[in-house]
Amino acid sequence: MVRRSIVIALYGALNTLIFGKLFAWLSAKMRSLCFKSFSVKLMFRRMSLISPELLPANGLRSWVLDQLRREGEPLRWAITSIDRSPETSRAVLEVEAVLIHS
């Protein structure tokens, strides 16, 4: 927002000072800066992740984020269920996430 207001203020100052072709060129450049649209692609993912053996509880968050970053940049995510295997120390985590895809 600050960048846009600075650009608009500069645009107004240039409007009163510069005429002719130079003004037309500069005003077109300023408008392209002000009104440039940014597109972001969001993806919803539901994943089943199998945790490594002996993963401590305090390492779970960073491990899940590492797994999600393979698909995109996590915007929001949640562990919706955890199923522990009685035979091993592994767990199956159900994760839902909204990812920013670039």
C-alpha cells in the first residue's frame, strides 16, 4: 500500500511538471506499477504422511512442514488424524493443507 501511494503521489507531481511524449511514457510506466495484478495459485491438498521411526513430538511440526514444502509453500495446514502402528513406532498422519504454488 505504501508503495502504491508513493507511486500515485509521484504520478500526480509529474502530471503538473512534465508535458508531451515524455509525460505519456512516464505515466504509462507509473500506471503499470500501480495497477499491476498479482496472481497467486492456491492448492488444497489432503495427504497421508508416514512419520519416521522415533520422531520426537517436538520435531513433528518441522517434519510436516518439510513434507508440505515439497508440494508448495504452506499457507495453512492441520493434522486431522494420527494413527499409530502397534508393531512399530511409526504413525500415519492425515494432513490437510492450503499451499501457495508458484
